Amino acid sequence: MQVFSDAGCSTSVVEDMDGWLATHAVFIVAVCAALERAGNSIERLTGNRETMRTMVRAVRDGFTALANRGVAVAPSGLRFILTEVPVPAAALYWRWALRGPVGTVAIAPHARATRDTEIVALRADLASLIPPGIAREFDRLVRADDR
């Protein structure tokens, strides 16, 4: 961790890596599904208020399904904004965040590059954690176009 700290990167120790990875998978898969619906355009995604709200509801539903299966949803900040903050406010926050480097540099290019590889694998992994029919909002967004 010292190498990362010396390079200016913040680090933290995650005790429950399985929970963190499951949380990450739900979030990324839902964001990528919403991005696909917007033609893989961050501008179109963030410009569509209803799709942003759908994305937030889908993530919220996926997080609830994980928690109901005993998976700790982490990190707490991500869990808070996507489960405790009202959907319109959470969608507004993510519209802002995705328009910045988080969306334009980190998420969108990666989503496009891994659409047929990593994202497919994450979706398959999630199918064992959240079987179809358990999280309806998540299913509507993520599984609507299962290949």
C-alpha cells in the first residue's frame, strides 16, 4: 500500500473482499446496461433523467438482493447514496459524477472495451448471486437484453 500512497493514490484495506466485489459487480453491470441503452454515450445517458433514475433503482434493488442473501454491501458511501438517498437526488448525483472523469474516463471507455468480455462474465457471476426474479428492477435493466 505504501507504493500507492507514495504515488498519491488513496488506499484502504477491505476486510470482506467478496462483498466489495459483489457490490462493484452490481453497480458496474447496472451502469453499463444503462449506458448501452443510451447508445454507449455518457452524454445521452446523463441527459436522460428517467434512465438515470432507472439505473439508480436497479442498483438499489441489486444491493437489496445482495444484502438479503447475507452479502455485505460495501463501500458504505456507495451503499448510502444508492440506498438511503431518495432516487431523484441519487440520480442527480450520478448525472453529475458520470459527466466528469468518473464517467468519461473511467467507466464509459472501460464499458465499451469490455462489453463482450468482462461485463458478460460479471453478469454471469451475478446470476448466481442474484437469480432472475429476485431483483425485478435490476432484472428489467440488466437482463432485459440477455444474450
